[in-house]
Amino acid sequence: MGGVAGVRHHGRVAGTPFAILERDTPRRILFGLLLLGAAGLMWWATQDTRPSGKSGPTRDPAIEAIFPTDGSDILRQAEAGIDLAEGYRASLSANGVAIPADQITGVDQDGQPSLARYSFSPADGKVIETWRTGQNCMTATYWPADSGPGLSTTYTWCWTAA
């Protein structure tokens, strides 16, 4: 036998560092790991990381809830609005149309909110009589009551009316 005295070889000696890949078992393991990695990458790429809207946006603690939730389907006469933390005031616009304060539910005669919940329901004689079929969007402009509208923030969400 050739080689180093006392050392016996059982089988072929690897000629290159990649010779292990020529064997069936390591190739199957490597292929399985690559397949698993590709499947994991596809799963990760399809995950929706946007907030669900079920408990309201988490971006600003002043917003406790929005309704309807972003991306939902509603009827053309459904109520839409925002629920703010105590101590905030708001104005609403829908599809680019400013909603007059006297048409916003939750606002008293002086323009102050009764429960920091501002909503609008389309109806005959209102600035919007029905939500248009398809996508509709509402923008709430809100601010701390003690600061005034000069320090306002806006939040916009959309839904589909059938």
C-alpha cells in the first residue's frame, strides 16, 4: 500500500475541496437546505406588515380607532370617522370635500366633541349624500385641544363602498 505508513484508506481520496458534493447524501442535504431557504424567503416576501386597523393605527397614540378600517368594504350610506384620545379636536374631509362641523356626529353646538369621536354618515341634503361606488378616503386633521389647529396632524385612510 502506498501513502503514510500505518494509515489505511477506505475508498477514494478527495482530489478537490468540492469532491464531497459529488456524493449523493451531501448533495441531497444541500439541495434540501436551499429549497427550505427559498420557501422561507417566499413566505417572508408575502407577509403583510401593515397594521390591520382592527385596533386602530399604532403610529399616533392620539388615534384610538378609525372606522371603517383601512381597506374594508362598506355600504354606500355607512358611517365613517375617527375616535381620538381625550383632549383632542378634529375636522374631517372625505374624497377631498370638507365636512361642515354641523354634519359631523359627536360635535356639539359650540363645535366641541362630546366623546372625542368624530364621524360622518352620508345622507340627503348633506355635503356628501352617498359614498361613491369604489374607493373612498377620509382625512382627519386633529390637534391637541390646548394647542389649537396650528399644531395639527393629518391621517388618511380609505375603504371601498359597494
